[in-house]
Amino acid sequence: MTDDGALTKPAVPEHGDPAMDAARYVMERLAGQRLVLAERPGRLELLRWRAPWPLRPAGIRIHRNQPFEFVASVLGPFLAFAGLEPSVEFGPYDDALSRVGEPRLASADVELIWLDFARYLGHQEPEAIAVWLAGRVRSLRLASPAPILVADAVARGVAGGDPARLLNTFLRDAVDEIPGVHVVDQAAVSRDLGDSYVDARSERFAGSALSDAAAIETARRFGLAWIPAVMTPQLKAIVLDLDDTIYDGVLGEVGPAELILSDERAALQSRLVGLADSGLLLAVLSRNEPEDVRRLFEARRDFPLRPDVFSAIEASWRPKAEGMVTIVDKLRIGPDSVLFLDDNPGELGAVVQRMPGIVPLHAADAGQALRGLTWYPGLARLRTSREDTLRAADIATGETRRELESKASDPLAYLRSLEIRLEFARSPVDQLSRIHELSAKTNQFNTGFLRLSETEVAARLADPAGVVVTVSLRDRLSDSGVIGLIVVRVAGEVPIVDEVAISCRALGRGVEDAIVAEALRGAVGTPPPDRIRFAYRPGPRNGPAREWLGRLSGKIVEPPEVDVPWSRLEEAWRAVAPLAELVWREE
């Protein structure tokens, strides 16, 4: 756990020798990887494996009309690979889900709805089933603040399967506006396994139609992807080696034409392209001549990966650990947000030794690497925001901004040349998911570390005693989308800012003062108070936020709070406001 209460990736075990620590950690991760990312993991091997790193408890409550025990029995190893240790609470078998809204003594980290929809299809229309289930989900939402996962319908026992597909479409539409609710693709497990998804003998004797293979694959997706997606930080970037990783062969020895692109390596490249399209950043870290790498992508037009998909390319003969430092700095993200894909365990260990937060994925087995890029904890996105798709283009303009700044004789003239536009929105319900993302993911400029869930965001947006302000940023080079969040309690003599969270992509343009001061001017109204109180909680990387608070307050900042005179905010606002266009979105 970090100081801010968020779960990190499994920590590197400490044995005294840093090199040995890193090597042992990587070997332990790779041993676990071979097990959980096997083409068809074996139940006995999974149950024998124990994760050697610390685990965070994960309380999972099951609402069901069919057995989940066969999945839960093998869920532990997959969740352990993600750094979680499950405790599962089983609800009664209940087709009506009549008890989901009842108050409970113990809270859960995840609420999971697990239904055999064949018990409804054929008796009711798909849309009617979706509407009924959405009503049950709303009742559960009122009773529990935890994320809710709903496994969708599998086409079983219904001719053609079309009713199940229709139901899934209606269901996703029906729950879309309920905060913190995600419909997960259980139907994909059935499609992938085909006839082996069901076992008639199991249904006859155990009451479950799931085969053992289906139970294990379902556990894998819940344990590696779907539950971590709502409980652990998401990865933001994938850094990949080239030789014997995304193709077979060594570029410097055989040249571009002789490199082999097998079907599995081509699928791996295509998967990387898809991840980039969903908002993850891609970068290359290769021990090759830069000119050879440039010629590689020119010559191999059959590669799904193209050079313009990469936010950084570090090709040289220096140690890869040094290249990784450069990449992380350029992408402006923490090491624990990076997945490093390489065929050489030694390179993985050396990079992890230099930057312990880096997450290693071994790529010697192309099929296993492909499954890793599909299911590795932190990669799954149950929702994709507009900002996800803007991120790579925004980072690509960073070099241009730095070049302009280095050539400018006057910093103020540089800022004016960017033509910055800041748009403020007061308690925007349509940005609920993005508000959750900013609160959950922002580390460098985060004063309060509230880590608001979607349910908590919805409550804040509806609270008449508080105001939530979001800030969107664009300049003449790029549109950054929603990059800022200010959460304020306005009831009382002194307004309290519970959280200021600004994306690292917005830092360095000199408008932090304008973002916060203008947001507070709009939040507290007139006449303004004498002072504003900022809640402050230290985190592992929020030094920039602490320095900013210290400069603004003129004090040494210590938790739990610091007061800032309104006059200082006004002074900061007057200095920066003329350098940007400040507008408020109509409510």
C-alpha cells in the first residue's frame, strides 16, 4: 500500500542485495506469469502456487441464481498475481434478486451479479429482463458503495443465441448511467471455449453448467482483469523491446527483410495497436542503432505496428535501465504505471533493479505474451474516456512545447504564444467517470488523495453543501481534455478544498494558479471569504502539489490542512489570468 492508501503493484521483496532482490522478484513474477497466463491453466498447479509478495484483502460479494463456487475455488491465484487476496461471500440462490437492496453489516470491495440468464430468456423479452435487472442494480447501488460487476448473458439453451445478444445490448444501455456499474463480457468466455464451455455431467450432478475449463477461464478474467480494473491502479504505458519480442530475429544481424513475423507475433503487434487505440501509451526500448530502427519500420510495411503509434523510441547501445529512465521522464508517468515487455529476463531484472515499480512481462513465448497483453492486471479498461484517446497526441506535442520554451526570451511571451484556453464546469454530471479517473489516478499534483469511487463522485456532485469543478485545457498544439479537478465544501465560514487534482500532462504550462484560483472564484461566489482551507495528505509522489501549496500559503505544509489567504489566491490569479482564455461552461 502507498502512503495515500492506493494499492501499488506487488512490491519487490527485500533480501539485502538490490541486484539479487530485483532478479529474484522478476523470476518470481515470471514463474507466476507462466502459470496464470498459460494457454489452459491447470487447476492443481494453480492451487499449489503461492504468491511471495504482500496481498491486499479483496471482499467480493456474490448475488446469484447459479453456483459461483467452482469459479471462486480457483479465483485466488489469479487475484494474487494482481496483488489481491479474496474473501468471497455467497448470497442465496435467488432468481428475483430480492435481497440485493438489504442493508448489510459488512461492506464489500466488489459486488458481483452472477446469473444464468437462460432461466429468464424464453419467459420474458430481452428488453424486459434488462429493465428488471437494472432496477435490481439500482437497489444494490443504494445499499452498497462498492463497484458492481454484472456478468452478461451467455447464449445457452436458447435457439440461435440472438436473445442473449439482444439482452446484453439492452443491459449495457440500461445500467450505463448508474455510477460504478460495469457489465463484463462473460459471453466472450463462451465464444472462446466453444462447446467446451459447458459440461452436461457437471450440470446434472453439481447444478452448474460450467465445465472446469470454463470455471478456470472465468476466474482468470475476473482475477486478472475485471476485478483489478475496479480495485487497482491502471497501467498507462507499455514499453517494448524489438528483437525476438515483436518479431523473431535480431535486426542488427540479419537486417529488416530477414526478420520473421509469425502469426503469433503479428497478433501480438495487433494487440499493441489496439491497446494504443484505447489510450495506452506505447514506447520502444531497444539495443539497436537508431537508424536501423527507423529503416526497420520503413521496410516492413507488413508490421501492424507503425512508428507513429509510439510516444517515445529509445534505440541505443546504452543499458536499457538508462533508456527506461529517459522514457518514463518523457511520458511524465510513474514507473509503477509502466509494463515492460522483453524476451530477456536479465534485461527485465536490470530495469526493475533501477526502477523498482516497473512491471515485467516476459515475451519469449509469443502466445503467453499475447495473453499477457490481454489479461495482465492493470491493462483492462471497463470504460474508455475521451482523455484516454487524447493522451498520446498530447504527449507528442510536449517536445514542441519544450523547444518553444527554450527558444523564448520571455516566459510570459511563451505562455501567450501557446494560446491556452481553460474551460471550467461546475458539478458536471456528464463528467462523472472522468472525475473518478482524476481522483483515482493523479499522483504528482494531488493535495487530498480522496481516491473517490464513482459512487462517491455521484454523491459529491449531488451534495448541495459542496461544489465539484472540472477544468479542460487546450492550446494551439493539442486538446488535453479534462485535466483538472477541484472538490470544495462551501458550507461554513471557511470553504474547505478537499482535493485539487491536476493531470501531469497539464503541468509545466504555468497555469496551475489560474486553474485553482478561477475554479475557487466560481465555486465560492461573492463576496469571497478571507481565506481558503486546503486539506493536505502526503503521498509517494505529490511533491509538486506540496511545493505549490507552500508557495501559495507562505508556510511549511504539513497534514492535515493548510490555510491560504484569499488575497494570495487573487494575486496568483491576476498574474496568470491574462495569459489564458478562461471560460465557464453553461450549466
